[in-house]
Amino acid sequence: MLRSRLTAKITLVIIAVLIVGFGAATIWSIRLQSAVLLEQSKLAAKRQTETIVASIEGAMLQERPDVTRSVLQELKGASPIEGLTIYRGNGTEAFTDLSTLTQVMKNAELSKEVLENIRRMQRPPGAVNQSPAFKLAVQTLKTHDSIEVENGTQFYIVHQPVENQEKCQGCHGTESKVRAVVRVAPSMEPVFAETRRQRHSQL
């Protein structure tokens, strides 16, 4: 009788240890997979932003800001890149009006075709960017990112500054160290949905 009770207790202890062990391993695995998915999504957003910056710089060095405007419109309209907006150093939306063009014309001369193309693509600018991440990007010349909630949806927001390098100063002058800040804001909901699916599967 005593032996059977002892055996039962040992069995219960073993079962409890197995439950705790497998439970802890499952929780650790879920958290690890979630962290990996999150980092992969962040890395993809940063790479997209870097690609956009390179495209902008390439077009600008060819003295074709009209091409840059067209590319940005295409990216916004038919692209998986979410929340794409280019801001000037003062926070106003770039590539909308002629204020930058007016400044550039003081230092360089663009062709009539380019000027006409830009004038045709004018539109009202969006809201001024006054976020702390934007201001930090301008002040430090470094990329800043954050996860923010807008209308109940979480977004991973990247602010990458475009430095006013020496090769750019022939047109843009030397008054500012920052030519622009590129903002990309993909939704994190697909990532969180996949995390929930994997968690349910694991459990």
C-alpha cells in the first residue's frame, strides 16, 4: 500500500515536471518566433527605406526631380510600401509644391521640360511632420524608428534622413545639413496576426 502511494506521488511529480518543462519550452519558442518575425519585418522596412533614398539621390544627381516625383507617386499608388512620405527638414511634405524648385533655381538651371513636368505635378501638401522621431532624425542625421498606434493599428515607423552631401550642394546649397527625411510606416498587424497563428499552433 505504501509502495503504491509512493509510486503514485513520484508519477505525479514526473508529470508535473514534464508539464512545466514543456510549457516553459513552448512559451520560450513562441516568444523567440515572435521576436524573429518582428525583427524581419523591421529589417524589411529599413531596406525599403534605404532603396527609396538611393533612388531619390540617383534621380537628383541626374538633375531630374520630376522623375523622382513620378517614382514616388507610383510607389504610393501601387506598392506594398505603406505610409511613404518625404519631408523637408522643416517638416513640410516635399515634392508637392514649388518651394524647393525655387531655391534650386538660384543655384542651378533645370531644363524647361523638367520645370513643366514639376509644375504639372503640384498638389496640396499633407500635414507637417512634428513627431519626436522626425526631429531626432534631422538633428542627429541618423535613422530613427518606433512602433506607434494610429487609429487602433500599430505601425513600425522609420524616419531616415537624406544628408545634404557635397555632391548635392551644387543645387541645394549649404544652408542645411539635411535635404529631406524619408518616412515609411508599414502596418504591424500582419506580423502580429502571424504571431498569433503560430502561438495557437504551438499551443
